[in-house]
Amino acid sequence: MKLFNDHADPQANLLPSDGTVYYHGAILARAAADAYYNELLNNIDWRRDEALIYGKRITTKRKVAWYGERAFDYTYSGVTRQALPWTETLLRLKHTAEQHSGSSFNSCLLNLYHDGSESMTWHSDAEKDLIRHGVIASLSFGAERRFLLKHKQSGHKVEQVLEHGSLLIMSGATQDHWLHSLPKSARIHTPRINLTFRTIRESGARGHGSV
């Protein structure tokens, strides 16, 4: 099976200033991306996302999973999760992300959006337990979705459609100066799976980032 597309070179920096975001496009051949999508959909330990809001525990339709090289604690919205051990599939995808980014990762947050009604609001992945100005590699599978970036001061926005089997890399001061989101879309009726590979400091993890 052909694993990689022939034309996977990144485009120019998507951001005009204050950060670095490269979109590599679909780095995986369609058959390989389809196989990974089905494997992730059916064999990841998906759990409904939860948040503690004004003392009340809220459960979302969107599902998440947290994996890593050790049992990192990851806390966001008042709820703490503990990383599960890598699966063979996640290790293969981690290796792919490392090959294309030139960085190494010790953890991965996965998100499952069942359709376009499920989204992610504006946020930045700038938690203190992430290596500052470290690389975050985002792999997308399934439905194409719009990915938005917004400068924290100027409000300038950048948009990129994330394709099936594609890779987007954020690095440098991006999280200091830019927010990102995944908006809703009434036209999308199929799932999307997103993996964000990152490097957590050994003391643990706190935050809520994803794309």
C-alpha cells in the first residue's frame, strides 16, 4: 500500500506575523488515510468530553482520548484525565508526524467530531506544562473542516480547510499571539478525527487545546 503522497511539501507560513503555521496538505495516500480513519474510529478508547461549569459537570457529544508515553495527567475545564499507553497505530502516526515536523512528541490528544454540529471554540494551546514554543503536529482524518486562526491583538483571521489525511504544524510563538477554532457547519454530516501530537513537560499536563 502506498503510504505517502508524492506532493507533501509544506506551503508558505499561513501567518503574516507572530508565529509559524505550516499546512502540509494530505501527506497520506487516500487508501492509507482511510485505513487509519477506520482504525482510530473503532479502536481508540473514546470518552465523551466533560467540563465543570459553575460546579456542574457537563458532558459533550464530542468525544476525546488522551494517550502518551507515560500516564500524564491532563486537566482542563475542571476535569483531569490520565494518559493511556500508546497503541501501535498511534506510534506509527507519531513517527509520521515526527518525520515531517523534525520534532519529537510524548503525548497525543484525540478528538472525535461526529458531524458539523460539533465544534471547538477559540483557544490557544499555551498551557504551562507544554514546552514553551514547542511544536504541535495536527493530523486530520475524515470530513474536511474549516480551521480558523485569529490574532489575539489585531483580530486578523486566517482560514485553512483541513483535508482527510492532512498535517498542520504550529510552532514558535503561535500560541502566544494566536487563537484557533473549529467552527460548526450544517453541511457536514460525517465524522472527523483529529490528533494533536505534543510534548508535555515531565511534571504533567494541564490545558484544553485541540484543533
